[in-house]
Amino acid sequence: MTAVPVKDAYGNPVSSVSRAAVDAYDRGVRGLLGFSADIIDSFRAALEADPDFVLARAALGVSLYLAEKMPEGRAEMERAATAAAAGSGFLTPRETRHVEALALWVAGRSNDAIPLIKEVLAGHPRDMLLMQRLYYIYFWQGRSAEMLELTQSLLPVLGEDGYMLGYHAFALEENRRFDEALALAERAIAVNARDAWAVHALAHVLYERGENERGVLALPPRVHSCDHLGYFRNHLLWHLALMHLAEGRYDRVRKLFQNVFGDIEITVGSDLQDSVALSWRLDLYGQPDPRRWQHLGAAARGWLEMPLLLFHDLHVGMALGAAGDWASAELQLEKLRQRAKKTRNATLPEVVVPLMEGLHAFARGEYALSVAQIDPLAERIVEVGGSHAQREVFHDTLLEAALRAGEPERAGALLERRVAKRPNPGRHWLEARA
């Protein structure tokens, strides 16, 4: 059947026979941009209206993959790629290249996808789904400068789009341009109070500026406005917990941990990362609870056979070590060592493996060894990806290990760096300096 080109919500021509299908596709794209819980349903609705809508099938593959339904995601993406190759006569060149790029990403070939995505965006800067994929490739590789270059380059054509403002705000924040980031995040929220990524940018800015009291007042009503969220709501509440943690309100943090992560089945990587990082921080701050780790260790074992992001792999190992499941922890570490021998990515053998060894040493109470392992890596930890706030747990581990190892000079120097970085580095560290 010959498709009749229509335009999506961002003005890109798309090949579909159904306006209803394109409308559902638009809902799905906006859902991806704003972390809606019904993303998969939207793309499936698009395919129900038009089973031959190749872009919708590719987007469904992406969404399933992001939901960690990997086999389903890969299957849908393969169907989309096959259809795109066979139907190049009725798909626009942009659509064909769009699908090719997403297929590379789902296949785990992010670096191969980058030049293709950049090629498409050069000619079609309003392809927001590809923009988001490239943005997150950079994010999970610790390439914050390139995140900012990307959003900056798209502002001339997308500068009034609320979602674009939120993505640009976070990129500004990760490049420590806090005043600009704050103004833009607030502007994006004013455009759309349900824009979770803009709320997320706001949370990051306030935390990095040390404005925790402002943050604990500003964040809850904005999270409440994002009632459409899935797992990302938990991440926003994690940010709230960090602010309370910095102020020494440990009872409040423990309550948040229990309410958000304590009783849920942890099946999404973001939830595992956040719950592990928060529990680990509580341990660092003298608030241990082995019961947390039994829950998290059991969840982490579910990822032993699923190598994902390096950042995620680190949190799996942290959970296993803190839970005392050393058989599983060593198994995962050995898998990482074997992957390191085969990869072209130097970050895995040179940063992730020794960092994991240092984190394991800390969990075993071998603090001097932990310092010896982590300290030489301090300037390269950015390579594991994530945000300043997320990577902070590794730097905090080094600082606390130095304190517990009886290395006051090293601990003092690390603490001064931390205080210089953030006006309010946290009550625990201020007390340590006193």
C-alpha cells in the first residue's frame, strides 16, 4: 500500500496512511521526551491504526528496549529495519536513515549510530526522537560538552519548544552554567508543568548550588504535577532524598527510601541505580541497615547476565558487595574483566574494573586498599557516564575511605575540593571538616 505523507507534530514528513496513527505516534514521542508511563501503549496504538507505519514500529522497539524488555525491543526494531530496507521507495530518506540509526542504537552500537544521527539532524533538526537518543548517548558516556553543543545547535529552530528548553537547561547544568540553567528550567516548567526533564534540571541546579532548603520546598509540588510518570517519578524523589541527606535529615531519607524503593520489585535499571546509590550514601553517612541490602542484592542478581551501561554495571556490583554476596560480586567482576579484554572502549578496563575493585574493598572494610584503587581514577570517573550528582557517590566513597583509613591529610584535601565544588557539600562532610 502506498503511504500518503503527512507531518508529525514537529513538522517532519512521515509515511503513514492514517492521521490517527500519526497522532498516536506524536503522543509517544512526547511521552519519550517527558518520561510518560504510557509510551509503549501510544506507539502500539499507532501501529493498530497503521500496521505499516515503520517509524512507529522503530519507536516501539526503542521504548521496549528502554523498559528493559530487550528481546521484544530487538524483535520490533528488526521488523522496522527490514521494512525500512524493503520500503525505501515510499519512505522519505530521513525516515530510512532514522530507522537505521535507531537500529544501531538498539544493537548496542551507539558509537556507530552517532555519525548517522548527526547526519540526519543536520538536515532535519526537528527530529526530536533522534535528538534525544544522541543526547543520552553523550550523557551515558560522560560527554557533557557535546550534550551542550547538541542542544545549542538546535535552539535556532527549536528554541521555543518546551521540551527542548528542558533538555538545554540540563546540558547547561552539567557544564556548570547554573544561573542560565536555572532560568531556562523554570521557563520550561512555566511552558509545561508536566515536563519531567525540566523539573529534573531544576533539581540538579538547586542541588549543585547547595540550595537544598529551596529544593525540598520546590520539588514536591513539581513532582506531583508530573502524575503521568512511570519510573522517572522515583528518580525525581531520589533527588529530593539527596537534598534531605545533605541537610542531615536521615530519618526523612530512610522514610523516602522505604516509600519509594523499599517494597517495589526493582526491574528497571534506573530504580536499581538510584536505590543502590541512596543506600550506599546512607552507609557512608553512618546510617547502615543490612535489611536494605538484602532487598537490593537480590534485585541486582537479576542483572548478572545482562551487561548494560557501565554506570549500571557498577551499581550492580555495589549492591552485591554491600549485601555480602561475594560469590555473585566476584562473578560479575570476572565477567567485566573478560569484556574488558575484548572491547575497544578503554573506560572498561582502565576505569570501571579498578573502580569496582575499589568499591568492593570499601564494602569489605579494606579502606586503605579502597583509597589506593579509587584515588588514581578520580579524574576519569566522568567517563562512566551519568550526572555530577550521580557520580558523586564514587567520590564520596573515596573521601570516606580516606577518613576511615586514617589518612587525614588526603581526606582533608578531598574535602576541600568537595567544599569548593558545592557551597553546601552536606552536613556529614561539614562535621568531618570541623
